[in-house]
Amino acid sequence: MIVSRKLRYYETTVHLKPHQASLCPTMLRLTDLQLSSHAQLFVAATCLGVTALIYYAYLASTESSFSYPPSPPTWRLRGHLIPPRNGFMTVESWIEEHGPLITLRAGIKKHVVIGRYKAAVEIMERHGASLVDRPRFIAAGELLSGGMLIPFIRAGERAIHTHLQPKVAEAYQPLQISYAKNTVIGILNDPHNFQDHARTYAAATSMKVAYGKTTPTSATDPEVKRVAKFAEKFRTVLHPGAYLVDSIPWLKYLPWYARDLRDGCRDSQELFVELFDRLKQEIGGDEAGPSLGRYLWEKRNSNEMPELEMACLAGTVFAAGYDTTTLAICTILLAAACFPEEQRKVHEELDAVIGINRVPAFTDKKSLPRLCAFVSEALRWRPLIPMGLPHRTTQVVVFENYRIPAGTTVSGNHWAISRDPDVFPDPHAFKPDRWLDAEGCMRDDLKFFGFGFGRRWVPSFSAFINAVLPLDDMAFMNGNFQNEQPCTIDFQTRIPEAELRRMMGRDVEDF
């Protein structure tokens, strides 16, 4: 039996020229049309096919208009599929097959991914002025962040770079040393929960940089837990394809869509405003130390930034510093546990340079090249942001035979870059020596992108000063470890514990 269904009644008046009136003297009625289910499927398939042809014709025309890098083949209308877990490895396989630059597609939008060291230095460093902009990311930048968080507003990045210049960042070093000593004491007291001690260090340091807070801060503080939740959500949302709204923008106008992102935005902004209000009170009472938040507030007449934006920028530094510093410390400790022979070499250098009667200081950094090489190799081995962060070109960027038009989203895939065999031979092996020259000094011809492109002073200083201290060796790369302990590390002291506690308890001014 053929099941048929009448279409809804439509009646339209057809206006005809006089000589055409005899051909159709009556109204056109569609009520008599009937389609079988097979015919309906045929019509639907035909429409879909025509749409797909138009879609791919558009892609082909844009491909021929611009000399984009090669693109891995895909038949998905939504573009390339990057798995949510270890998707950076999928991108790396495409880089190995197609070359140092590839073009990925999300809907009709194109995204150029850099996967080799030479291309990263040339495009992201030397042409950095052409990539100061950020693309529109609706899920992360608008729904979750309300358009007020770095890396989605250029004014915020300028303010942070101005405040965190190298000489300014050095002012935070005494407290970083003090917090690092507290971390050692924490590990001595409770070695199983080393991640909590790393979180506490990261939270205390980030609160100092963002708000000038010098009172004790713990990973269990309510504001730290809230910012940790936000940072974890932010990482998840940034993953390509995590939310459909980035391909279909009008979804953001549906009030029931992505309620989790809207709730996260509201909660984070409430937190950042609370912390900023507390800072303003401390400034009024002359209790606040130097910080980015204080800098923004005191420059409010010249920077012309709304107060909510200033609060969110300071909050961004708190969240980003907490997240990346925690991951960096845990990754370095993990590398030390996985590669005890390399750890032994660092210990020998520390004993020769520092001895066992004092703790290292930042002024010792140039005398500890093997320690620095270990840190660099650990963060190359397991990069903190393997997929990289997106940029957008403000003008045409040319690299070799490729032309990247203005307005193109560009990102560096840190996982693939750190596995460039031409720069890092045997890239999957852990070899700190690759960072040292023939004289045993740190090479000056090899850059490090562990904290993103450009300079990231405070996290890198923190990684250095904390490094003096069956496993899932990729556990920390995605940052999703707030409610779990992905590994356990056995800590053993190299000097008597009583002596170690004595050194860690001395006043920071002694160093």
C-alpha cells in the first residue's frame, strides 16, 4: 500500500499578462498534489545533493582564489573531525602527510594550522604583528567569556604585556621563592597529594600577580575552586568542534542553547567582580601591593576600559596563571619520575653549583643550564597547550609557496611543532641534551613555545624555581584533573629531612 499525504493548502494568485490569461484563467491550487513517501525521500535527497554541490563548489572556488596550504580530504559537511581526546595527534598525522602547514575546515570557515618549527618561527614570531588579532569564537569568547577575557580582546593583551615586562615580573620573584619553599614543605607533609601543593603554589602566585594578595592562599579556597572550574571549562570549549554554535552562529540567540556556558559566564564574572571590588577596598586602605588589577584601576582614566572589563582581565590572569603554572609544575615532576637518569644529572649540577646548605635562587639560573634544559625538554615532551591558541591574520602572510589571506584563523599545533624531526631528532625520546650546545650552555638558536608564542614571564619563572624540587605520562596535557589523581609519585629526599625543613623555613630575604 502506498501511503500518501496531502500538502497543506496553499493558494496563490498568479498575475498574468493579457496574452497569457487564456492559458491559466483560474487560481493555482496545490491541494491536489500528492507525493508518495518514496517521492518525498527522492525530493529531499535531491535538495540535499544540490546543496552539497553548491557548498563544495563554493569551497573549490575559494581554494582556487587563494593559495591556501593543502587540506586533508574530508567529506563531512561540517569539515574536519578532530577527536576530543588527543586530537592533537590526529592533527600531527595530517601534518606528517601534507606538510608543515595544513588547512582545516569548520563549515565554510578555514583554519590554517602550523605544525613545523621553521614555519612557526617565521609566521608566529617574525610575522607576529600580522597575527595580533583573535578570531571570533562564539562558544568560548562570547557565551562562556562574555567577550571580556583574554585572548579575545586586544586591549587586554596590551595592558598585560605592559604590566608584565621582564623587569616588572622580576618583582614577583621573592614571593615565588617563598611559595616554592611552601610547596616543598607541603610535599614533605603529604607527598601523595602533590597536585594540590602545585595548585596552591599556582593559586598563590596568580593571586599575587592579579590582585597583589600576600595573605595565605590554598587550593581549597572557594575562589580557587571556582576559577579552577572555569579554567577547565575554558580548555574544553576551545577544542575545535566542541560546540556547534561556532559553525552555526545563530544558535547563540536560542535562550535554551548552551546553558552550561551561560551559567559559567555568569559565575566567573561574579567571581572576578568580587575579587576586583575587594582589591579596590584594599587600595583605598593602602593595603594592596603591586598587581595587574591595581595597575588597571589606577590607569582607569587613561585606558578608558569599563570596570567590568578591568575585573575580567585581572580575573583572566588569575585563571590562566593558575591553570598553566599548575600543569607546568606537575608535568616537570612527572618527567622527573619517568626519567630518573636525567633527574640524577640535574641533581649533580645542583650539588656542584648550589650545594646542600641553601636553596636555589633566580640568580642561579644561568649557572644551571642542565636544569633549564630539563625544564624545556619536559614542556616540549608534554606541551601544556598541545593544540595551541587561535590567532587571526590582519593582513596577508606569505610563507614559501603559501599565501594566507587576511582574516584567516591561524594556530600553532605545539604537539606537532615539538615533534619536528628536523629540529628535534628522535622527537618522542626525552633528551634534555638537545637544548645544550657543545660547551654545555643553553642554546640560543632554539626557541621554546611551551607557554604559547611570545613571552610568558611569570609561568616560565615558576616552572624554573619549582623544578628544583605504571604512570599516565600524558595525564596533565588536557588539564582535566580537578577531581582525580592521574598518577602517584614517590618523593625521596636527597639530604636529611630535618635539614631540608630548616632551609625551607628560613626567611625569603636570606636568598
